[in-house]
Amino acid sequence: MNRIKKHLVFIAPALLLLAFSSGCIGGAPPTPGTTLSAPPTTAPSEQVGGSGTTLPEVSTTTLPAPETTLAGLATTLPALPTTVASALREIRLTAKQFSYEPSTIRVHVGDKVRITASSLDVPHGFAINEYGIDQQLEAGKDTVIEFTADKAGTFTFYCNVPCGSGHRSMKGALIVE
Ligand SMILES: [Cu+2]
């Protein structure tokens, strides 16, 4: 009997080790992680792509409309210069033996004309018969001559102060058009 007990003491743990080792290896878990990754991706991505293609068509159709309104504004702008043309025209004029600078003055009908004139040497004059202008120009001093150009045509301005041998040829032209 003592021999059997001694064998059981050795055999029992050996059987227990076999039982645990086989059970643990058989129940060991390699599989469950692979099955979880597959399902979520397929269906919703196709619907997002379909809605993205419809958006750019809306923006291109709305853009061409503002160009037609800009063209309408451009046609109203050219009317303005005709009213500005009747504004004040300021002209600087110098007289010397025996000419004027400038010798031709161009203005528009209806302009208010302001000529600031001076002599560079001896006393001269500035006269336009048709506009009733008869001014004397002292040397080195500004004389302001103002009038409204209400008569169209070409008018001679001339020196009305005897100033030397070329006095009678000292002339210029006022052109009102
Ligand atoms: Cu003169």
C-alpha cells in the first residue's frame, strides 16, 4: 500500500499538468480580432461623392449676370463732360515786343474765361473789339481779364498801347467753338 500511495503522489500532479496544458492551448484566442475590422466602410462613401458633383454647376450659372449691369453704368458716364466744358477756363498770357504767348486761345461757347496777363518788357495792351475788352498790361504785373465766351467765332486780340516799331503787327486769335 505504501508503494501505491507514493506512485499516486507522483502521478496525480503529472495528470493535472497534462489536463491544464492541453486545455489552455486548446482555448487560446487567435481569431476574434480579424473578424471585427471588415464591416464599416462600404456604403456611405458613394453617397458623398454623388452630392459633390452637383455643387459647381450652381455657381457658374449665377456669375454672368453682373456684367450686363456694368455695361449699363458705362453708358450713363459719357454724358458728364458736356456739362463740365462750360466751367472756368484759366489762361496765362504774356506780352512782349511784339507778340503774345500763347498767340492762339481756344475755348468753348459758354466758357467763363479768365486770362491772367502780364508784360515781359514795356507796357502793352490786350483788346478784343467784339467782346468789349480794352486792357493795359504793365511790365512785371499781373492783369486779370474775365469774360464769358458767349459769341462763337474767331476774334483778333491786339495790342492797343504804342510799344515800338512792330506795334501794329502785335496780334493773336481768340477762337470760340
Ligand atoms: Cu503795342
